[in-house]
Amino acid sequence: MPAKTYDEAFWRDYLTHPDAAMARGRKVLSRLPTDPRCRLCTAPFAGAGGALMRVFGKRQSMANPNYCNSCEKMLVDHHGGGEVDGSMLFADIRGSTALAETMPPAEFRDLLDRFYTTAAQVVVDHDGMVDKFIGDELMAVFPPLLSAERHAARAVDAAIALLKATGHTDPEGPWVALGAGVNTGRAWFGVVGEGSHVELTVVGDTVNVAARLASEAAVGEIVISAEAAEKAGLDAGLERRALQLKGKHQPTEVVTLRVEPAAEHVAG
């Protein structure tokens, strides 16, 4: 049976009405062991938590291992999407190629697994969704569905929390060196793919700019677009600068926060 197609008005309404029960449920399930887990509802697939989920009929989808069977069905049945305002966070490991050259492959894989687990937990704790991990990079989205009008603040807070969780405020330095970028704006959020091979994702120039901002960040830095900084309630007196991002005709105004032992910043 072909997937249903829902118009943009349906998805815009769905995405812009915060679901407090869904947000609470994701946080509870994210605390149950063990990874891997559903990218949408955070239900665990392994360990004691996975066994508990199977009692309730919730298990890893055979067709799409990124989701549980119930979330996969929801995505297939509600194929489509809509344009909404949201915020995006990108964070990646600095010097990962050189780092991989100095470590046994299994040890480097363990480092990536630790980064993935830490980043996923931070994103869920801040009302976001992991869109995907691309090698050594995190792509996360903060839709109004979970964080209402505070999506920019939640994205900035998540970036700060992630740098702290990876040791950037520790005197001995981080256990993995990261840089991050945050942007806010309108993007298309919804389901792509065919049949059971579907993914929940976000696309658009807002996403591309967030990725470019992350690429400009040094170790321990979060490069935030001026719009995201304003919506997040950051201090208007913070120093701003203009970046000429790849592929953009006009300079992009940004604010840069540093997360380090001697200077920590907190989003409003």
C-alpha cells in the first residue's frame, strides 16, 4: 500500500505545536539502557531497556535500524513535511584524520562511539533530535515541536553542554576536541525516502549555513549566527564579526562563544 501524502499545512501544524508528553517520554526512554536506540523516540534496542521495550511490542525495525518499529510505521504513514522555523547544531571532531593515524582502528572507533553516545544524550536532554552522524560530525535539529519558541536557546545550550561533556572545561583538556556551529531560520522538516526506507530529516539553506559555521569554529568554540544569538537571548554586547562563508555571496554576521576552563558562557 503506498504511503499517504500529507500537505504542508498538516505538517506545519504538527511541527509547530509543542508536545510536552512526547518530550518527557523521550527523556525517560533515553535514560534506559542500552544503545543503539530509536532516533525519534529514543527507545533502547539492547540490554535491559531493550528487553523491556520488546514486552510492549517496541523493537528495532528490520527495514530501518535507525528507528523502532512503531516510529518507522509512523514515518511511513505520514510521509511528507513542511517549512517551519527551527534551529540546527553541527559539531565535529577537530583533527580527526590526524588523530586516526595515531590510534589503532578499534580504539578510534571506541572514541567515535563515545562521542556519538555523549552527543545523542546531550541533544535529547535539550529537546533536540539527532538528524545523523556523518563520520566525525553531529547534525542535530531543534524543532518547535519539542522546544516551542526556545529552539535557538536550546540549541546554543546543547552546544555548550556538549563541549563541557567532552571535557573542554577540564584543566587537562578535552578527551575529544570539538568545534560547533548554531543557526536559526526556516527549513523543510519531514520524511524523505520511499517505502520503509524513510528518514526524518531537515534540509535548506539554514542547515547549510549551520554546517559552514561549525567548520569555522576552532577547538572549544561555538560559532553562532547573529539571528540565532538574538533569539537565544545571548548578551547583545558580545563581540560580533562577519564571516565570508563558502557558497554565500554576502558576509554572515556571527557571535563566537568559547568554552574553556578560564572562560565559560551560559546562554539565556
